[in-house]
Amino acid sequence: MRFYRVFPYDSSAAPLDPGGALFVPRSSGYGRIDNPDIYDVLYVAADPHAAIAETFGRFPVWRAQTFVNASGFPYAMATIDVSPEHALFEMNDIDALRSIGITHPTDVVTRDRDVTQTWARTIFERGGFAGVSWWSFYNPNWQIVGLWETRLLALAEPTEILTIDRRVVVEAAETIVRQISR
């Protein structure tokens, strides 16, 4: 499986170190499926446009400085391969939802983190899954994934720094109707 991640990139960092493409930050407890007492999670997307939208979508106007983190590091795109032996729990499957007691699909995309972290904990404790996939807030055709099994990640391509002029950035902005200011 191939996924994409947008992150603050330190070009001097090794891939598994902070600032590296495969670094898994300590879960804060604020993310959709965060449960820092039992796992850390790496959030990725199945489409590069989705990774960009999930990172910058909250900004109505994208400027050059949008693509530089507060730390001073540029944002970059990592292309990551995940071993296909690791199954994902698919939140877009009604039978899968029923199997964990979800009867309303809105419980998947709610912004109430108590709800989403509870179903994530249930899935993790059930075992057999490397993470969970659901649809993007910005485009339901885009798959977003939270991985708690991160031992078998591999960098598939060189990390690419994102800029306002990159085609993938422009396409993501157009798709989610964001203005680009040069």
C-alpha cells in the first residue's frame, strides 16, 4: 500500500528521527484516533492531494509562508510504502462499523474526539489491524489513514519539499476551493 504524508522536513534528519520522513511523533491525544496511552499514530493519505488538503485545508488562502512550519522547516511530501500484509480497518464499510457498535456513519467523521478515539481504541484492542481508514473531511473520495503499526514503513521515493507553485499543491487547492496568493 502506498501513502503520502505532509510534515515539517529537516533535510539533515535521518528518516526515523524527528524531521525525517518516517518519524512517528508522540501522539498528542488531540488527533482523531489518538490514544497515547496505548499507541502512537502516523496520519497519512492514499492520495497526495488529500495529504496536502488535510494539512493546509483549514487556511482559506495559501501563501508561500503557509508551506513553512513555525519551526522554520519547510513542509514536504513523503511517499511511504506499507507492507500489504497489514490490514486496515475500513470505516467506509457498514458491516465493519456494525462490528464495533457504530450505527451512525456520522460517528466516523464527528469532531468529538471522545467518540472517535473510543472507536479507535476498540479497533486497536481487537487486534489484527495496522490502523484505520476513513474518508477525508475535504473530499469523501479521498482515503485518510491512521497507522499505529509503523514498524514496516519504507520510504518509496525521495522526499519532496512543497511550494506554492508545485502542481500537486495547485491541484489540491483547486479541488478544495482554496485561493493561492503568490
